[in-house]
Amino acid sequence: MAIADLHKLNDEELVHTELQLERDLLAASFRLRTGQLDDTASVGRVRKEIARARTVQRERERDQGLPKDSLRTR
């Protein structure tokens, strides 16, 4: 997902996307450790997607004057 796509999401969808990406990372990491993952580069790609989502979240929090991780706790 491109950064422009993340900017189009509302706050709730953005948090949901990040949480889904974290689940995907956990599953990919498990499959990597058990030798079932064919595309090992996917772990790095998912980590970068999570970072992009968190960056957009933090930008929104700063724009709204909210403390860190406040979008996740809503």
C-alpha cells in the first residue's frame, strides 16, 4: 500500500490497517522460522508498510495536537 493510499484512509481504517499488517508480520515471521515462507523479502516489506502506517498516524496526531498513540486508543 502506497503512502498516498494511507493518507486517504480515515483514522479508524488507518489503525485497522496497521493492526492487520502487524498480524501479517507475525504470521510471516512464524512461517519464516518454520521454513514455510517462500518469499523471505515479504517480511521486510510488511515491516516497511507498518512503518508507513505509523508515520501517517503520528502525522495526524501531531496535526490534531494529540499525544502519541492516541489514535490507537480511541
